[in-house]
Amino acid sequence: MADEGSTSARGHEHRGYMNPSVVKGFAFVVITLCLVTSVVACILAIWQFADTDVLWRTVATCCVVAGGAAIFAVVNRVFGD
């Protein structure tokens, strides 16, 4: 079992306002959900179960949410602590 001093000596210290691994996992889940939602919306539009207006709004919303999650993960890593 390694103590905190040996962990930081190897360069593995946590950096960020929030735990970077938790933020990274959260961003991964959000981006994955956005991708799945966009793919489902595209398939529904291809098969004409949804209007193209719904498709573009869904894809744009998912891009904004996924981009926000990714930017938050980067900002947490860069400006944390």
C-alpha cells in the first residue's frame, strides 16, 4: 500500500478542483449518452419516424451538452487546485 508521498513522487498526484478520474468518467458517460441519442435520432429521421427539425435540434443539443462536459473536464484538469 503506497502512501501519499510516494504517489506524488511518481507524478501521479491528483490535480484539479474535483477528482479528475470522477470528472473524466462523468464526461465519458455524458458524451456516450449524447452519441447514442444522436444516433437514435438519426435513425428515426432516416426511417421518417421523426421530422428533420427534431433531428437537427436533437443533434445540436447533444453536441452542446457533450462539448460542455468535455470542456469542463479539461478546465477542471488545467485550472484545478
